[in-house]
Amino acid sequence: MFDVIIAGCGPTGAMLAAELRLHDVRVLVLEKETKPASFVRIVGLHIRSLELMAMRGLLDRLLPHGRRRPAAGFFAAIPKPAPKGLDSAYAYLLGIPQPVIERLLEEHVIELGAQVRRGCAVTGFEQDDEGVTVELADGEQLRSRYLVGCDGGRSTVRKLLGVGFPGEPSRTETLMGEMEVGAPQEEIAAKVTEIRETRQPFWLRPFGEGIYSVVVPAAGVRDRAEPPTLEDFKQQLRTIAGTDFGVHSPRWLSRFGDATRLAERYRVGRVLLAGDAAHIHPPIGGQGLNLGVQDAFNLGWKLAAQIRGWAPETLLDTYQAERRPVAEDVLDNTRAQAELLSAEPGPQAVRRLLTELMDFDEVNRRLIEKITAIGIRYDFGEGPDLLGRRLLDIDVKQGHLYGLLHRGRGLLLDRTERLTVGGWSDRVDYLADPTAVLDVPCVLLRPDGHVAWIGDDQQDLDDHLSRWFGKPAD
């Protein structure tokens, strides 16, 4: 019997499995595809996801395979520079081929001891008070204490669970791809600037070495059930721009709509949802993969605590309480961005106004913090503004803070050198460092790097250790 079966070995499923393995949870990951996707699509890891990768010692694996870009121009593709002094040691976007990140994360989770089985599709399950019986397409049945659906926007687990997925269906379709371009960069830039005055969505964005990201409306292109072709892109470019810019040698081509949906619940008994299985939205701003990975970081340690037997009674419920509002916010900002990409006069007027407002640093910064998820503050009750927010990768006497979080445990950073984690030392690490660059005496960090407590009183600390990490060991 497994502790957790995860349906789906994309970035969300793989990251969740890795988080669980840090706590010796027996994990099986089932992936219906027999091999990874062959198309080379570039995805972007935003600041918060880069921070989380650094917390687990994974960032150094990813960096050689990616390309850093400024943390700018994300909101509705409005070309504004990054705000000065973004509050992170990882204030950039890392563009990385999707097959590469999926391969690296799968290798990581296997190294940690999880089992990954490809060509295994979940077709049914039944849950009871003790666990979940999962049925595969070939009739095999597996038993687990919990099941997590990380199986995408058309999630079989969500449908079988009977969880509603309300929202809006697609109204418009868009073609997106990466390909080489034969026209000079100056000619492309001039034409794109001219067209974007009146038409959205449309862009050709350079990725270096002659490769461009190309986005054009899909209106008039054949049935959406058919994958787009290079000729479809050429046709749309000629219709809109009067030239196809000599596009050739595509790396990948895709088609997406602007459907926006959010699962009514993230958990029913012993079955949970994460990533696209819980929420879908247009890829504007590149938030989808990041939102799913961040779901996994939030859920992993909580589900592990439940399985290891030390979770407080309501800990697992905080997964939905914390992550569903974040998804609601992402859905709202993608709805807003989609409107700003409309060619209609009203949305275009709003776009021009917002473009002016983004010249104010506060506006630009707020939007970047939304897209990159560094503005998130979970509701942990009344307290200083830092409470519920992530802590930066500050310098500590042992190097950098995130280097102390690789094991996925809590951490008490004590500048007073007077406190202790006592009976929680089996799940919370302790660092006395009066030199740490903090303007508060002590902080208690959850395994996902969010600040769970601030203060200098031992009894108050013990109360919060109990709140997040259960009863102390005998």
C-alpha cells in the first residue's frame, strides 16, 4: 500500500512527489503518457518559483538549461521595464524548455525514492475511511491512503470526484509558437509596434539566435481539434501584417483559448486536486506552471504531516484555504489581461490608460508582484505585515537562508539566542543568529518559506509551533 498516489507527472505532480519524499512518504506517480512530450515549448519560471527551487537546492540544476530575462513586460504584454529593486535575490524570469524542466523534476523525484509509472491512466477510484482504491485502464487496482489529481485541465480525477469546475468557456482562440524568422529584427519590431496600436493579441518576440515567440489570432483557422501548422501561422501573419516575415523551422506550435475555470473544492475526503486540475486560465503572463508548482509546495508538507501523524487537526484544510484565493486572484488578473488584449475600442482605451499608469513605480511594482507571486500574503491572523508572507533569501551565518530549507522542514531563526524549538526538533530546525538581517527578533518559517510567527516570547512561540507542527514529541 502506498501513502500517496499522484495522477500526473507534469511539473506539479513531480514537485508534489518530491516534497512528500522529503518526509519519507511512500509515493507512486502515475502518468498516462508513455513518454515525455516531444515538442519544445519554452516556459517561464517566475520569481517565486525560482525562490522555491532555491529552497530545495534545485535551482542550480535548472539554470544551465534556461535563459534569464528581465522580470518585465508580463502584464498584458505591456512593454514596461522591471521596477527598480525588486525584493528578491532571484528577480528575473528563467525561460526553460518544458521537456527539460519535466525531465529534471522527474529525475529528481526518482532520486528521492518515488516510483514513477508511465503509460498508466487512472480510470476510476473509490475512497473509504482508510484510503483510496485506484483503478487503472488495464484493470489493475492499487491502494493508497491518499490520491492527488495533478492530471491537468481535463482532469479525470476531478471529474470522477464530482467536483464542479465553474467558469467561462473559451470566447477566442489564439495561435502560439516558437520559430525562426527570416526578416530583419528592425523590420519586425516596427511592424509589430504599428499593428499593436489597433490589434491584440499579436506579437513576435525575439528569444535570441533568430528564434521568435509568435502569437496571432486563430480566427478563421481550421477546426480547433486539429493541431496548427506552420502554414496556419503564415496565413494569419500575411492577413494581419501583410507579410509572413519568412517564418520557418518551428520548435513547437500550439493553440489555446481563454477558458477560465476554478474547482469548487480542492479536497473531498482523501482525494485532492492541484495544478491545472484545480484551475485553468489563459497563459497570459505565464502563470499556469508556476501556480501549479506553488500549489505543490503548499500541499506537500501538510499532506506529509497528515501521513506521518503529527499534523494539527485543521492543517490539511489550510491547503484549500490558502491556495484557492491565490488561484482566484490569478484568474481575475488573466481575465483583466485578456480584456486588455482585445482589439475593441473600449479595452484599447483602458490599455492606453493603464500603460500611462504603469509609469508610476507603485503601479508597475504591484502588477509585477501579482504575476510573479511575490506579493502573496496568507491570512495567519493579526500581526506585522511580514506575517504570512515569504521571507527573502537573506544572509545568515551559515550562508544563505534558503540553503537551510533543503530538507523541507520548518525553521526558527532566533536573533535573541534565547528561544528553543524543544519537542518539535524532529520537524523544525533551529538557527541562533543575532547577525541575521531582520528588523524583528525571531521568525518561525513553515517548510514553504512563509512566516508563521514573529516575536520573542517562548510561550507564544510554543503556541504557534503547536498550531503549525502539532503536538511536541514526548
